[in-house]
Amino acid sequence: MIEKICEVIDGEYVCDIDISVEEWKILLRDKKVFDDKSIAALKKWFIEPDHSCTCFDIGKKYDLHSMSANGVINGLGGRVQKQLGRFEVKGVGKIASGTKFITVMKSREIKGSPKRNLWTIREELVQAIKELDFFSTNESSSIDFYSDNDLITALEESNHFDVTQTFEYSEKAKPKKAAIEVKNGLSYPRSKSVSKNALNKADYKCEINCDHPTFRRRNSPLNYTEPHHIVPMSKQDYFENSLDVEENIISLCCNCHKQIHLGKGFEDMLRKIYAERKDVLKKAGIEILLEDLILFYKMEGN
């Protein structure tokens, strides 16, 4: 096996990583190499401008320790080397001898204190991801978010809603996506496009009471309402099928959305929602008793 030397020259990690686009495409399809954790970590870099970011900023954005993503990518680099079986990276000088992340990422020091390194996904890997449509990023609306607040903020910032679209439920169960590690455990992704569809289905009105006052979105003829998962995404582990489906999302005015999370009387709101959605939820592969749904919300409030 060839030993490839990795060294720092003028602040940049230099190593001849000769993995072709076609090889990366094969590796991307191999679950033994690209497991769920490494896919989730890689996606964090892929959606950044120029597919570049520091481990510190990734950690800050996703509320993780900076070394968490570092460790996942380093492990991925090791599996890539092992699967290819033709070279092994060895760090020299100030670089740890077992440095493996360089197989996946380029790295260069950036000015400032404390010293940090900018990691950039290798061009051949980026090309392979694009050719496979690996993260389904043909539309920006397909990017996932990992908290309800981030999802709502993204919807507010994009403000792109199709006035002519009319959405109908598929009434089919969908497989749940892989979770990612956050500071307090695991978090499941929320799709912006799915939430948009749910708001469209409700005609951008509050589904607790369609006469509840709201306001018009800026530069849009549509009312402002917010998406809310009936069965909370935090309870995804209890279900085999995805909770991030239109059938499990309702459109709420700002006041109702705050009340169902923080206020008194949320039980009556859930009874109304459950009566109207239980059959639709069942068709989407989400079966739950009303008392269990109420219990979930009580657990969330503790």
C-alpha cells in the first residue's frame, strides 16, 4: 500500500489524494463507507458557500462540540482509505500521523485568533454528489432543517410561495430520514418544501379557527401562518414512518402556535386537531391515541 505524505505548506494541508469522480460515486453508494452519521456531517459542509466551513462554525451552527464533526469526517476518511485499499495518509511535522480527514476535505489555516482551519469538500467528491443528486439539492426548498425555529426562520426568509399551487395529500407512509447529532441528543430533519405544501393545503389560514386574525406576507398576497407538527418531531423514535409529512403538519396563526407549545388550553386544541386528522394520519402510517398525543405535549412542556 502506498504511503501518502500530508504536510503543511504556506498554511495549507498538502496531500495528493487521487480519487476520481467515478470512484467517489461508488463510495457514496456504499453504506459501509458513508454511514448515516458521516452523510449528515458531510451535508453540513455541502450546503455551505463553496462547500467550505470551519469545524468551529459547524459546531456553533448546529449546537455541537467542534470536535464532533471533526471526528466523524476523520472516521469517514479512514473508511474511504480502507475501502480503496491503495494508499494510506501519514501526517508529518505538526500534523498528526493518523490524519485521515484530508482524504475527504482540503484544509487551510485562516487568519485570526484562535487559529482555525477552513475545510472544503474535495472537488471530485462535490462533483460526484451533484451527479448522483445525492442530497436532492436541485431545489433550495429541499434542504432540511433540524429545529422548528430554524424551519420557520427559513420559511420567513425565503418568502417564495407558489400562489397557483394546490396541494393534495398522498395519504401514503414515507420512510423516516436519518437523525443527526445535536448538543442534547439526536434531531430529525424537517423539510421546508413539505411545510410549504401543508400551509398551501390549509389555504394559509389557521386550522384552529380560520377566522383568526393574521397578516399578509411581505411581497405576497398570502396570509402568514406557521407550520406545526401535530405529533412532535422529537417523538420520531416512537414511529417507524416519517412524521415530517404534510398529513402531520397543520397551519397555525402565531398566537395559536405559541399557545399549543406554551399556553393553557392546549389539550382542547389537540382534541380538535386529532378529531379532524386522525384518519389522515393513519393513512400516512402514523397511528396514535389522543391520550398519548396529549402526554407527548405534557412531556415537551416539562
